[in-house]
Amino acid sequence: MSLTHLQSFVAVAEEGHVGRAARRLHLTQPPLSRHILALEDELGARLFERTRSGMRLLPAGEAFLLHARRILAEVDAAVHTVRGVTGTRSGG
Amino acid sequence: MSLTHLQSFVAVAEEGHVGRAARRLHLTQPPLSRHILALEDELGARLFERTRSGMRLLPAGEAFLLHARRILAEVDAAVHTVRGVTGTRSGG
DNA sequence: CAGAATTACGTTTCCCGTAATGATA
DNA sequence: TATCATTACGGGAAACGTAATTCTG
């Protein structure tokens, strides 16, 4: 499991489409597809249903999505907290 | 930033010692030291004070530690949630 | 054919561990 | 000298992208 995989998962969940999510992440389809497969393999559960038109979240995927978003938000918060403590600015 | 880096950070923070943390993580000192340096570089802030006897958390590091633990706990919760939804068990 | 995801394959990049180095008392 | 952390360096694994494949209608 990696943060990159989580970002990929969220993007695919929101786009419902590997190709579209890949463009959004500035990636090609194959690695993105592999991220999802690796995640499913690691979790031991299918997260998406593969339909003719794309990817649709399964119940396990919907549950996981909530956590994934929370983790990524926490990461963001962690960065901002450190910047706040040290007074570091983006541009300075 | 990676979950591995966060695990490394927490271990060093708790042990106050790169060598000891490395043993705990079944790793050697150099990669672990690099994890911390990469984290500090990415955050743009020093997280530890290097003392003669080891590593001591700075204020920014203490603030970051709270987030790091939370992120790792969330990851764990995410895994358990998926297992709960799908009924997957650890041993089978 | 058309459109979607996945697998195959080659290259590059990343990361670990051993060894060497720097710093402190 | 002794004990830390860090840097240098070489080899193996991981991950990307292009191209080929599979699946459905």
C-alpha cells in the first residue's frame, strides 16, 4: 500500500474511468490499472466492478474510499501543520 | 512522502535512535537515515535535533508525529474496514 | 470495428545494504 | 578511540510507457 495507490484509487473512483483518471494524474492507463489491481490484491477484495463503460465502485470500494480520502487529507494537514510550526512558506 | 517514511519517522521518534529504530524495522541505518532526511527535505523543515546520543524531536517533529500516527492508524482502519465489508479473514 | 481494461516487454529509476566518511567528546 | 549519523557506490527490484492482448456488443 502506498499513498500513490490511494491517490490513484480516489481518482478512478471519482472518474469511473481509468483512462480519464490517468489523464487527471498525468499518467497512462497501464500503471494506473496496476495500482488498482495491486490495491485489490493487497486488500484481498475487489473494489470496483468492471463494466463495459468503465469502473464502478463496489460496497467494499465505497467503504475504502472514505478512508482513502481521509488519509490523503491527513497527509495534507500534516504538511500544513509542519509549515505552520516552522513558519515555512510555499514561495519563500 | 510515503507510508514507509512515516513508519520510519515514528520509529525514530519513539526510539530516539536511528540504529535502534532500524533494528525494530528490520532495516539498516543508512536507508532509515535517508527516510528521515527525505522527509525533512520534502517538508522543508528539520524534524529532529541531532545530539551526540541520538535523535531528539524538535517542535515541528512533535507536531508531525501526531499526524503520522494518525495517518498510519487510518491506514490500518481502512484495511480492517474492507476486510469487514467483504468478510475476508487474515488466515483464510 | 469500437472502446474499455489488462498483460507483455524493455528501460529507467528507485532503494536497499556494505563500506567509507564526517562529526562529537 | 568510540559512537553516533550521513554519504558513496554497486546490484536487484519496482514502476513507468509503448505495444499487444482480451473482452464485450
